[in-house]
Amino acid sequence: MTNWNSRITNIVDGHVHMGRITEEAALLRIAEAAGIAQMSLVSIQNPETGAGLPQSLYMKAQHPQRFFVFAGLNHAAQISGGRVKTPSLVEQVEAFVELGCDGLKMIEGKPTSRQRMDIPVSAPYFADYWARVEELGLPIVWHVNDPEEFWDPARIPGWAKERNWGYGPGDAQKEQLYAEVDAVLDRYPRLNIIFAHFYFLSADLARAGRFLDAHPTVFFDLAPGIEMLYNLSHAPEASRAFFVRYAARIVFGTDLFSSLTVDQGRFRAGLLFRWLEGADSFRVPAGADFLLGPPEDGRIQGMALPDDALTRIYHDNFANLVGSTPQALKVDRTIALCEQLASNAAEFSGQPAAETEAARVAKKLANACQ
């Protein structure tokens, strides 16, 4: 296999980021070029700007059969010390369900998030939230940790340094973050979680297998983290055996974002297709986005997975957990939520509410309803 397209149809990408609503056409072009039928927009809220979730809801409103939305939490009340009033975490979840979101996105567990809000996910702050999410059976796409080299100044890649993703002894450590997740799963064992980026366990397949065996309602997604492909290429036979054995526990994801060019998007998705389906050894293409690093960083070895495993990874696992069709969006409730987020952002940052992305989405959706 030497091209950058999949031989499998009906692909669902479980890990995509939507930027500004002006990038709507760009994301549609990327999906078409990559051969991706449906996308799940994982939506991290930015409490200062009101951005993150509203743009994803806009895409769902415009293209109801193509886009799932996983909604992130708004911690403005906590971060502002109570100056900004927001609904409780449980109230936020219930609002997301009511307006037609398909699941939840969590960035809480990434070290940069912990720097901003130093509250463990196992702390009482989250307790009612976890209990309600488990009760509702909502799926979560959850980013926990980062590649191990981000804690090593000698090994951290340049693109990570540019985004301040290097950590030191004063930051939460990798095993500490895993221990906090273990505590959550011990208390709430029925949570349905897709751990993003292979849960950053690609360098330790034995541990990854033990984790999946211990927690039958969790999954890993394949959004790169290019280190994942390099780690798994070091032992291609063991990696292939792992993917065949756990084919029902892996969800396809690319970490595509709407500001990419079409070629960048096609290459990002394509290197995963080629890695999963092909048997050759190859490098990241020179035209790929900078988060994948330069071609000379290493070689990727294809795993040539069988079609039954590919079908599960590309479509069935996500569909079984989330559904084959996105939840219907209630536009009136979506407009109200976006207006609330715009007001909260204005209170938080002093930016006029009308200038927030949330307000722009609310206005555009309201005009479409007239």
C-alpha cells in the first residue's frame, strides 16, 4: 500500500477539532479528500473567549448527519474564584444532553490543564459529575497525560516546546495522573471512556493490555501523538497482535483540525490508513502539518490489519458506543447556550459579548431559523 487513502468505506473519525465557523467549508473539503464519512467534534471550552463548543454545535446544526459533538466542561466559576457564575458540572452535562450532544470531551488530565486548574480528577469537585455521567451512560473522549518525553528536556520535540508542552518537577507527573484516573475508575466502573492518543501507553503494550482487561468499558483512540506510531513500529509483530486481539476496544481518530489545508488533512488521516492497512515502511510526508514532526524523525511500519479488525476500528466500535446517527440538535436550546457562553466570556475577560465566537454562532443560527 503506497497511497494515502483507505480501502474501507463508512469511516467515522472519533477525534476532530473545529476552529472558527469560517472554516466550515475547509473541514468539509478535508473530510471528502480523506474519505471520512462522519466526524466527532471534540470540543474543549475556552471560558475567556466563549469558543470551543459553539463552533462544533454550528457544524452539527448545518450538517446533522455528518457531525457528532462531544462537549467540554466550562470551569469559569472555579478558575475565576467565583467571580463568574456558571452552572454546576452536573447541570452542564444535563444541558448538553437536552440540546442534543452525543458525548463529553475532557481535557482535564492533560498536564497543561492541570497547570491552569490544579484539581485532581479524583477530587470532590468532580464527584457529582462522575456519578451523573455514569448514570446517564454518556461516552467521554478523555485526554489524560502526554508523551513521556514531554517531561524530559533532552527529548521533547521542537513542536511541543513551541506550545509550552514541556513539564518539570513542579508539574503533575505521569504516574500521578494515571493514579488519579485509576481512582475514578475504581469508584465509577461503568464509565464509558475513549482515552485519547492510546492513553499514551504505546511504549508499553503489556500495560495497555492489562488496563483494557481491567476496565471493560474503556477504549483507546488512535489520534496521533506521532510518538504512538513510532513506538508501535519498533515492535510491529507485537503491535499487530495487540490490535487484532483488542480490535473491539480501539476507536479511529486523527486529531484533524479545521485550519489544516486539504493536503495536510489528507496526509494526517492517510498516514493512519497506511499504518493500519499497509505492510510497508514509510515516513511522515513532507507536506504534513508541523505537529507530526519532520520526515526524518523516524519510520512507521504498517501493520496490515485484517478487514474485520479495520471495520471495527474505523466504524463499529464508535457506532456501538455512541450510535450510527448523531443526536438531533435542538437549535433553540443551542442558541440559548451560546448566548450564555458569550455572556460568561464577557464577564470573565472583559471582551464585548458580541465579539465572541459564541455570540457569532448564536446570531448565525438565529438568522437561519427566521
